[in-house]
Amino acid sequence: MALSKSKKNEKVAALARELETSTSAIIGTFTGLTASKDFELRKTIRAAGGRYHVVKNKLAAKSAEGTKVEAALQGLKGVSSVAYTSGDPVALAKALSTWVKDNAEFTFKLGIVDGKVINITEIQALATLPGKEELFSKLLFLINSPAQRLATVVNATGRNLAVVVNQAVEQNKLGAGAPAAEAEDKAEPAADNGAESKAAETKAAETEAAAHAEESQAGEQPSGAAQPENSTASQSGEAASEPPVEGK
């Protein structure tokens, strides 16, 4: 059934809106494709972030005018379908290539990536490339790798320096540590000698005090104390030495 002019214009406008933002497309053809397989194909393409349409060649060429996929949709012949995406072209090529392996009813015609038309061999080569996510992961790894190595080296340097300093301190190899240790060693004997002198003096004082106490209890003058003059004996001596007074 032939489409009316208004219907054709509607289809052209609808497809043009979708192709306007597309950056990549793969054009294929098929023979004897069942409805169930067509459904599986559309589902596979949607999972890869793309859209799929079976198109009239002239309508497709008109819809693609002014878009990035225009070159691939010009001059098509036979039955044509187009799978297109504004996302990862590798993901779309991988999905279609995998599906085509198990479904010989569908074959590729050509493709286009960012304005560059590619043939069937190049579509298959595109499917073997790493996708955008994988490339981003590798790029991030390459960016982070030098920083991680630098952090590892810095941390290792700090640890090694700490070990060297610790060993030097333990072996008294640091200039500031040795004199301090020697000063402490010299100070300790002096302190010990002073303590011993004080202890000896204290002990002698205690012994002398005890001896004085014993002598006092025995009624004796403490040894070492000054002997007081005997006033009686002195008076007697003086009297004896004086000549007797007459008349007394």
C-alpha cells in the first residue's frame, strides 16, 4: 500500500528528529526475517543504547540530510534497515556483530562513525575494539598509576628514614645523644658520693648522741665536753697556800 504524501512527510520528520543527534549508524539488509527474530534484533540494539528502523531508501536519504550520518544513507538500494546511536559506536557494533553470527538472515551493508563511512570489514574490526567504558577505565588507571607509585615511594622513604634514625639512636651514633649520655653518666657518681657523705655524717652524729646519753645516765660528764672547774677544790687550794694569820 502506497503511503500518502502527508504520511511520508510525517515519517521523514520523525526519523530526521532521531537522526539529528546520532553520531554513528550501521546499515544492514535482511531476507526472510521472522517477527520474533526482528523483535530480538530490536531488543539487542536497544540494550546497546541504539534505535532501529526498517526504512525506505529515498525517505532515509531525505531524513538524514544535514545530520552526521547523512553520507551513509544516500544512494541505498534494496531492502534497508538502520541502527543508529548517539552513544558508543563500539557497543552498537559489538551487539550487532554478535547477533548476526547466530542469524544469517541479516547482513551488513555499511556504517558510519562521526561522519566517516566504513565498510563491512571495518564494522567487524570496530566490534573488536574496547568500548568507551573500558577505555575510560584504562585511562583512569594510567592517570592514577603514577600518583599511586609516587605515594608508595614517599611512604617507603619515610619508613626507611624512621628505621635509620631509630638505629642511630640505639647505637648512640647521633652527635647530640652521646654527650648527653656521658654527662648523665658523670653526674650519677657525683650524686652517689654526696649521698654517701651525708649518710656517713648522719650516722656519726647519731653515734655521738647515743654515747652522750649513756654517759649522762651514768652520772659522768659526757666525753668530749669541757670540764668545769671544781670550785671547792680551788678554794681549798688557795686557803692552803695562804700563810696563817696570827691572832686567829
